[in-house]
Amino acid sequence: MRKDLPYRAWVSWNSKGKITLRVRTSGYRGNKTWGADVYTNDPTWKQFNLIVKAHVKTLLTVSPAYVTLYSTGNEIITREVEIRAELPRPLTLTPIQFSLGGTLTYRIDEIEKGKRFKISFTNIPGQIGNFRGFLKLQTNYPEKPEVLVWISARSVGEQKTS
């Protein structure tokens, strides 16, 4: 028995055991394979690989995963994110928190009812500096009650004076 493993589960020789393998699928989509090394005290099967293959279905897709805006001076830049429902039931999005209110504006357009949404982020001219934040949206999916859209913005140039 290996002593360097982070758990103390073993099964006596010539008896049956149960192995539970937990896989975190967050951030994955499509066909994926995971594996685990299993060590035994059976002289004929000292070690074997346990392979799990799965097709991971996502509830919704955010593309691109985050927003980056770069502007110079008083130029106006707009970037867009699409959120698409991957389930057959309709999706609703409700904004609940926006951390860059004085720096950017946003607009949510429903492209395909209950299925596809476009979120447009536009900088406010005259805001100079580096900004990081997010838009938090509430969904009607109990499996995914909130969606975060991360935003990074940089504006260089002379600050607008009143």
C-alpha cells in the first residue's frame, strides 16, 4: 500500500471494493477524457488506469469569455459578447451588478428570443486609466443562477478637463 496517497481507502485482497471518481466539468465542453491511477495490493494487478469518457453539455455559452477594451484619448470603443442558451428551454438575463458604471456603459439585446443575447460594452470618453470589473447577470436557470462577464479596459491619453 502506498503511503504517499492523500487518502486511506483500501480493500483487502480477494474482496470487492468501490471506487468513486469525481470529475469537475466546469470550463469543459464536448468530448473529454479523464483518468486516475488505481493502486492495489493484488499481486496480479498492482496498478491500473481508470478512464472516464464523457460528452460535457454546457447550459450556456459566453463568447468571448471576457471583454477587453483599449482606447486612446477621447475615442469611443465598443466590444460585444454573445450569450447563447444551450438548453431547449428559454433563457432570461437580468442585470444585477455592474462594477464599471462610471467607466463603461452596456446594452443587452436579445438577438433570438430566449436563445441568443448580445451585450455591447462602450467606454465613456475621457476616462483615463486601467479598469477591471464585471457585469453580473441573473438567469432563470436554477442550475446556473448567475453569469459573470469579466471586463478589462485601458484608456491612455490626456484626461479630459471640464
